[in-house]
Amino acid sequence: MKYRASSYKLLITIGVFVALEIISIVMITSNSILQRYLIMDGVRSTQVFFWKKSESIRDFFTLRGANQALQEENAMLRAKLSQVENYMEDHREEIETYEGLYDFIPATIIKNTPNKQHNYLILNRGSKDGVRTEMGVVTHNSIVGVVSAVSENYCYVISFMNKNQKVSAMISGTEYFGLLSWDGHSKNDATLSEVPLQSMAAVGDTVSTSGYSTIFPPDIPVGTITDIKEVSGMYKDMKVELFQEIRSLKYVYLVQRHDQEEIDALSDSQKADKQ
């Protein structure tokens, strides 16, 4: 009983002390602007201290998840690097052929219109990066489009998935070529049209860029033939399943041909002579 009574007295004493302290603080802050400012500043400092501590604790517990995400990203990048190295080894002759004639400017797609008849893309490269109109946009296994307009930091690309876009393409390993265009509705089907009747193409053959324009380098594989039909007994049209679905792309390359200005100047002079 004596122990319980002494405990009650201690609690009462503590309660009275805390109450008197609160009353003192209230009286001080009510009667003195300076004291009120100092006390509130102390309260804010204490709040900031605990906020920082709580953020540090939160960062500590989320660090493991961040490290795991970095490890997964590193593994993905290593896998992509291995793919690039294997591709370069398998296509060394093609790369050596392009060397000195083409430069490839890496770019990221920041806008890609889906499910339209006249699709376009916007890339994060512009005139300050050496981009100009009529440059081709590619990946290692697809033609993506042609640059139509350029600002300082961005460029506007008419997508291959556009009803007005046609590209010269050929059946790999042959001399036969035609015009490759999107079929207008599917995600990854195109039509290679006006191929000569004598071409000995077969379902399963690969279709690549022909190189008969200055926009796209030759021999970029773009798809395989899935169907062939004769048109009016004059030529063949071939359905081509594209290797790459353009709507899913994120990273591409702009093709810069070193002698493009000389070729353009020659073409312009010939046009002027005919007028």
C-alpha cells in the first residue's frame, strides 16, 4: 500500500510539473513576441530534425529494392551488349561496307502515333545533332521512317506505318526489287509490290532494303515473304511479315550519308537543266 501511494504521489507531481510548464510557455508566448518566435523556431527545428530522420529511415528500407532494380537493369544492358557484339561479328562485312559512307545517330522516340493511317514519330535529335530532312530512320532489322521536319532539338519523322510511305526493297540474294509499303491496318504486315514476274521468290524468303535510294543503306533485313500472288499477269505482289513492330520501338538510328549533299546538288542541277 505504501508503494502504491508513493507511486500516485510521483505521478501527481509529474503531472503538476508538466501542467505548470505548459502554462508558463503559454504565458511567455502570449506576452512576448520574441519569446514566441524563439519557441516556435525551436519547434520547427525539432520537426525538421524528425522529418529528416524519417526520410533517412525510409531511404534505408527502400535501398534494397533500388539495388535489385539496378542489378536487373545491369543484366539487361549486358544482354543487349552481347547481342550487339554478336550482330557485329556476324555482319562484319556489311559494317565494313557502310564504314566511311554512313554515320548512324542514336535517337530515342518520344512520340509514336498508334492506330492511324498517317502515323508519325518525334525523336529527341535535331539540327544541333546534325539531323536534316530526308534522313532515314532504321534499326538493325527494320526501316522506321523518313525525317520530314527538323527543329533545333527534335525531328518529325513520317513513319513507315503511313499510307503515303513507300520504300525500295528487294528479295535478298536476288536482283529483283519492288516497292514496300505498309498494308494500312495490321501491326507488322507490308506489301512488296510490282516485283517482276520472272522473280523466283518463295514463301519464307527474306526482304531487305535495296539501297536504290540515298535514304536507307542496302541489305537491312525487314521481313519475310508469307504470300505471293500475280497481278493482271504483269507482276507479283508479295505479303511481307515485318521483323520489327514499329509501334513497340523505343530506340532507333538516324542514317547520315556523307555524300548526300553532293548527290542532291547533282540532282538539282539536272532538274534545272530540264526546266
